[in-house]
Amino acid sequence: MKRLRADWLKMKFQELDGVKTLVRKDSTPIGSVGTVVCVFDNPHEAYMVEFINAGGETLDSPIYLPDELEKA
């Protein structure tokens, strides 16, 4: 079982949050909507976001810093 640390509660996003990109990364353009699939807090706060197509296939899963995303 994963224990929640105090700094986990301060994270901007959590796993399974819907987010919208504010910057271009890899092949993912600005304004793309995806799902946070992994949250990192070491060495700094970051988020792996999965983007899928209409068929449910993963297109890309880049990692973003908190200021590169907003809630969808």
C-alpha cells in the first residue's frame, strides 16, 4: 500500500486527472488533452501524460512539468 506523504497532497495534479497541454512536446501539440498516468516528485514534480487516439491506442506519453499543463 502506498502511503501519502504531506508533499503528495500539494501536487498540482493526481493520477487519472484530465489535463491540457500548454507547450509542444515530442509529437504532441499545444492544446492536446490527455490523462495523467504517473506522478513524479523526485527530483522534482513532473507528470507522465498519456494521449490516445479514437481507437484507444496510445499515441505518446511525454513527461511535463506542472506549469506546462492545466486541468482539462
